Amino acid sequence: MNATLRNTLLFGIIGALIVYVGFAQSWNSALLIISMGLISSIMALGVNLQWGFAGLFNVGIMGFVALGGLAAVLVGMPPTEGAFAAGGWGVVSALVLGALTILAVILVMRRMAAGWLRTLVVIAILIGGFFLYRALLDPAVERIEAINPAQTGYLGGLGLPVLLAWPVGGLFAAGAAWIIGKTALGLRSDYLAIATLGIAEIIIAILKNEDWLTRGVKNVIGVPRPVPYEIDLQNDPGFVERAASFGFDPVEASTLWVKVLYIALFAAVLLILLWMSQRALHSPWGRMLRAIRDNEVAAEAMGKDVTARHLQVFILGSAICGIAGAMMTTMDSQLTPGTYQPLRFTFLVWVMVIVGGSGNNFGAVLGGFLIWFLWVQVEPMGFWLMDLITSGMDLNSPLRAHLLESASHMRLLTMGLVLLLVLRFSPRGLIPER
């Protein structure tokens, strides 16, 4: 069996499994798997760009995804009435002062000779800048958060079309990646992983605690959507008539149609990014990255700027994760900072890349769909299996109760099992790099 036929067969199996879910459970579930599979594939594509192309071990994926979600709020949500007048200028002034403090430290470090005097000047600038920063920020934040805290209590957004938030999410993530890359890309791979994980935790902690920016753990609900609301479709006589002509209930038809529209948007983004990634892979730039990945010393000896190339691909991969984060928040129509769990979902994206095939863009897409399908379906399958196993036991049996409770843990067990099987029988993934 040649590679093309084998790869087509693998994608066909995933498609058949999703169709089976549509018939056996509901088409809403099947379309939701496709929607989240597309977003997961985009995340896996970004990680594959960093790891598969350049060998960069990024464990801060959820931080960049969270920045994409923040972009959806800042771009799409309407501004809170009176919030900017109450404390917006104070927040802006504090942020500008913080940036100037960092710039002053950099200038002092460059201009002054090393020694105790330079150390004292840097410490004085940092301490003075910190106290001035807090003196400007804290009163402004209190005034903003005092505005109807039950429903708003934050600055809000710009009220622009939410589709603009997707590229803006990529820009936010790219900016953060530039800062991280300039700081951490000189580190060894294991230290880079620790640094990216720590910075991702910092980003998520800011989203959880800065109520003036994201409402913190109170969440931002009602993020605008690029597709119609189900209730609007159900109140549209033309839509109700068309749904009835196909034998659908208006409520079910509206939810299905909204998911189809989301799938069309997400698929368009995935196809564009996949095309660009394939072009990059087969370009001289992509070949250079793989040469650096395989032997940094030899590539540097040939005159290649290894650190600059690493920074480029780190920024690009992070930007793709930011776009995926903005898309996910748009589909959920809410920003919930508490759901960004770095270790849990970063592990899931890495499993997608490794199982699909590190270094192969189509492998990343396959892994995204396969692992998300298993993540969603393994728990109901586990309940069915445990129910079958315990069908002959007494209803009050402690063993039966324990086995049924254990079914909810099947997800992580299955992820580990799939990863082990693939690494044992296909170490380079289901669709390996050529």
C-alpha cells in the first residue's frame, strides 16, 4: 500500500467514525467533534511548526491560546459605558510608565559600565518605577471594577466584528512569543520547556486575577459570534419553512446550521494555514530549519543564524495557537480563564502531534481529529463497557459502583495507551515525516 492511499484511508476511518457518531448518538455531537477537531488541528499545526520543523519544545501552548481568547474579548465585546472615563487613562498611563521603566533599565545596562554603581541605579529605577506604577494602576482599577461589577466591572472591548479577533489573537500570541523567545531561546531544550510553561502560567494567572481586563474568574459571557444565533433562526419564518421541508425540527435545524457555518469558517482557516505550512516546509527556509533541527553545530558552521531562525518559527507557531484560541472563544461565546489548564491540554496537543506524525503537517491534522474524537467519545464508551462488564453483578455491589465510577477516568488512560501503542508500532507517527 503506497503512502497516499494509506493516508487517505486513515482520514477516511476518522470520517467514518464521526459519521457513526452522527447516526448512533446525534448529528449535533458529530458536528461538534468536527468543529473542535478543526481547532485542535490548527493548534497541532502550530506546535508541529515549532517541534517538527525546528525541534523547539514549547510547553506553554495554553498561554498563547488564552491570549487568543483575550483578543476575542478586547476586539468583539462592546466597551463598558463609563469605564474608560473612570479609570482607562490611569491604566494606560500605568502601562506606559511600566514600559518606560523597563526601557530605562535596558538603557542603563547598555550605557553604564558594569559595577556597583550600575547595580544601584538599576535597583533604584525598578523600585521607583514599581511604586509609581502601582500608584497609578490601583486607583484606576478600583474605579473600573466598581462599575456594575455583577455584569461588567471591566473596560470591555472595541465592539468590532469578531472575525477581526482571529488575526489579532495571532498578533497577541506572536508578541508574547517574541518576548519569550528573546529571553529563553538560548536555553537548552528542557530549560526552554520549563520557561514556556512558567510564562504560560503567568499569562493565565493574569487573566484570572485582572478583573478590569477580563472580569477574572467571573468570566466574560456573550462574546459576539460571526454566525447567527439559534434563537434568531428559530424566529425566522423562512428558515423554519426550509427546515420543515427537510423534515427537521426548527430548534434542531438551527443548532445544526450554526455548527455547519462554524465548520465552514474553521475549515477555511485550517486550509489556508495548511497550504502556507506546506509551502514553508518545502521552501529553502523550511529545509534550513530541518537542517538546524538535525544538527545545529553543522548548520551554524555553514553560516546560518540558528537563534534568529528559532525565533522566527517560535513566533509563527505561537501565532497559529493564538488564532486557534480566538476561534475557540468565539465558538463558545465566552471567555472562561479557569478552563485554561496548561498541563492537561498542552499534553493533549502534544499527543496529537506525536500520534499524527511529528514533522508532517497532514499528520498534525490527522492527530488533531483522532485524539479529539477519542477525548470526547472514550468516556461514554467507558461507561458502556463498564455497564456491560457489571451487568451480572448485584446493583448494590461495591465493586460495581467502583467500576462505574472509574469509567470517567478512561480518557487519560486511553490517551496514554494510544501514545504508547503508536510509539511502539509506529514511532514516527501515523503519517511520518518524509
